[in-house]
Amino acid sequence: MKKLLLSSAALVFAAVGFAQNNYDITQQWGNGNSAVIDQEGNSNSNTIYQQGDFNIATTTQWGVGNMNETESIGNSNEAYVDQWGMSNENTTSQQGDGNYAFVDQDGTTNFNEQLQVGDFNEAESTQLGIDNFAYQEQVGTINWAVNDQSGNANVAYQLQNGDWNWAFNTQSGSGNFAFQFQDGDVHTASNDQAGDNNETWQIQLGDFHVAYDGSYGNNNYVDVFQAGSGHYHSGLQFGNDNTIVVTQNDL
């Protein structure tokens, strides 16, 4: 991975020497909005649209062929995007008030998408490596989603529908998959994967569920389903080819 990143970095340095053809469209409708764009390199693309009052959007692109789209409709939303490398892509959409979004992509052909509908939600995504994919969707109030990917070809989905839900995902390695779905209020889901080709599903329906999972090795599988109210699960796997399947339901 280090060799690949160094190769990408070399290409980026070469491209920066011929900095040109960067593209930006920024539109602001309202009062007290702020947009800051810094593009260094070649063929980077950025679009920012803010409608409302006191929104903040910052985009930094350093490299070749990076793409970002930020849309904030409402008041006092914040969106920060940092892209370093080649052909990274991000889309952030905020609809509501007081939402916060942060994206940091370092590497090549990473993809991230964030959708926030509601108020005071927070989504953070960090991608280091090649071909990582993340999708974060928050519908409701005061939800928090954090994604951290280091390696290659990792995939993460974080979907929150309700209020006061927390979802955390960390992936280190290659080919890991995580799906976290929360419907209801005050759920906590945490997933940590270190290794290759691990797969985790955490589905929480109802209120007040907790799920903690860690997979350390290769080809481990976790499937957690919680429905009703107040269920708790904690699972750890060390090694290869392990499986955990948990169903907790009081409906």
C-alpha cells in the first residue's frame, strides 16, 4: 500500500507542477454565509451551493481529478472537505439547521457520500488508501456517525433514522464490509475491523439498543439484529473464518 500511495504522490507532485484546469462553482443565497475553496493541482472540480443563513463550507483539493459537491439548505450548517491525491470523490448534502459534516480523503479513487436531513446531525468520514467507499445518511436530530477507513477497497454504510443515534466504524486492511442501520432513538453501534475481507451487519430497530463488535483477522463474519427496546450485544473475534450471529427481539 505504501508503494501505491508513494506512486500516487509522485504523480500528484508532477501534476501540481502543471497546475491548471481546476473548476469551481460557488453560489450562496442568504445572509452571513461563508465559502472557502483552495485547489492545487490539475482537473479538480468543486461545487458549493448554500441557501439560508450563516452556513460554512470549506473545500481543499490537492492533486489531480478530485471532485466535490457540497449543498447546504438551511441555517448554520458546516461542511468541511479535504481531498489529497487522485480521483477522489465526495458529495455532501445538508437539509436542515446546525448540521456538521467532515470529510478527509487521502489516496486514490476513494468515494464518499453524506446526506443529512434534520437538525444538529454530525457525520465524519476519513479515507486513507485506494478504492474505499462510504455512505452516511442521517434523517432526524442529533445523530452522530463516524467512519474511518485505512487500506484498500473497504466498504461502509451508516444509515440513521431517528434521534440521538450513534454509529462508529473503523476499518484497517482490505476488502472489509460494514453495514450499520439504526431506526428509532438512542441506539449505539460500534464496529472495528482489522484485517482483510471481514463482514459486519448491525441492524437496530426500536430504541436504546447497544452493539459493539470487533473482528481482528481475516474472513470473519458478524450479523447482529436487535428489535424492540434496550438490547445489548458485545462481540469480539480474533483469528480467521469466525462467525457471530445474534438476534434479540422483544416485539
